[in-house]
Amino acid sequence: MQLVPLEAILAVERRCLLARRRRCRSIETKGHETTRSYLRLRRGVNTEEAGALASFAEIRAACPALQKVLVPDTVWPEFQDWCTHPDDVAEHRSVVWEAYVGGCLDRVTSPIHQYLLEGWSPLCTKQYRQDLQEAWMRKKQPLERHKKWRIFYGHLVELQFAAWLEEQGYAISGLEATNEKSPDVEAVSPAGVSSAFEVKFVGSQDADFEMQLKSLAGQPSCDTVSPYQAINFLAFRAYEAAKQLQRFHANRTAVLVIDRLTSGRFEPQLKEGWIN
């Protein structure tokens, strides 16, 4: 199999995303015209949706990050259904699809190209390869989907954090995604200091999500927000990361990445310096 340079793959993605922004829907190949025609015939799928998904299929065909990791063949048929018939109970949406529609797909795929692929061959461990498939929406119950989404998104955050470190001048020397004995991210600082990072993604907790579900269903919902309970939970996640870092002999840093939807629970306490 001929290997495609990373720069060429990302160039294809960027060209397609620019075309998306300009409302370009033309698909030249016969195979993608067949996909477009099939989708037009499906109930509830309009021409614009069919064209967008056919355009996404063009990107996926040239992108190993999508085809081999995020949306492999085992997930692709269901992925198309999710995109054209989105969830109307919990308002769940595909992370990959929303990134494509929003014009920032390369922010999801670039770290995978950079760290988890050699040509078209995935380098990640079996567990990471499974967790990084966008198959979380297979779960029938909204709460179970939400739990699986946190795992999926947490792994994406780890890779994006590694890419951010490189932008700061660090050299990535190891990832748990490719070696289960490594910390989440292992890197050498610009000063030559070895560093180990444990990354914890803090998304909406189950109780908050269930409250949101009730609200979406038009039911009365409320919750009492204890600032002490919230900051204790955040401190616990940091402690959890610190315990995992104990076995590594390097500068050790616990990293907490807080989802925007849940950040309000912690913002006042962090601004007022309840923990440092």
C-alpha cells in the first residue's frame, strides 16, 4: 500500500473544509454521487445533508485518522445514520461530525496523524483504539451514552494536550495511547527536563446530565450546587492524577481540563483561590 504524506492528508482536509464553508457541495467521483443519491432517497435527509455527508465521505476516504481510528468501517454505517438522524432526547451529536461542520476537523484529526499513525497503520494500544472509535452513540440509554462520551472525549483531550505541549517547545517522548506503561503524556521540556503529565477531563457529571435531560424534555428540574462539594471533587481528580504519577521518575504534573458546560461549578472557587 502506498503511504500518503501527512502534509498531503491535512491539505485534503483543509481544502474540503474550505469548500464546506463556501457551501460547495460538488462531488466528482461516481462512488460519492452514489452515496449522495442514496441519502437523498432516505426519509428525512435533505439535499444539503446528503451533500455534506458525501463531502465528508471524500475526506474519510483519504484520511487514515478517520478511516482507521475515529470512524472505521465497523462504525461508518451507524455514523451516517447518527449524522442524518440526530438524537432528539439528549441532543447528542457526533464530535467528529460537529468538528467537520464547524470547520475545525483538523483539530481532531491532526494529533492522531501526528502520534497514533504510521502511514495507514494505527500505533495505539488495543484499548485506546477501541475507545477512540466514535461508537459511544451506540448506547441506547442517554446516560450510558454520556458516560461513553466522557471516555471518548477524554482521550481526544489527552492528544490535544500533547499537541499543545509541542507548541510550547516540548518534545513528546511517550504516550499512554501507544504504550500502556507510559503516563498520559511524557515529554522533554525546552530546558531538557523530563516531564510526566496525567490528564483528567472533567465533563458534566451524571446528576447534572440527568437534570439537563429533564429540562430538554420540558420537565421541571433543579439542583443545589454546593461550592464545597464541587471543589472537593476537583481536588479529588487532581489527587487521583497525582497518585497515578507516583511511579514515574520525572517532573510530574496533574492536568485538569474542564468542559465548558460544567466549568460554572468550579469557576468562583478557582478565581478566589480555594485551591492552588
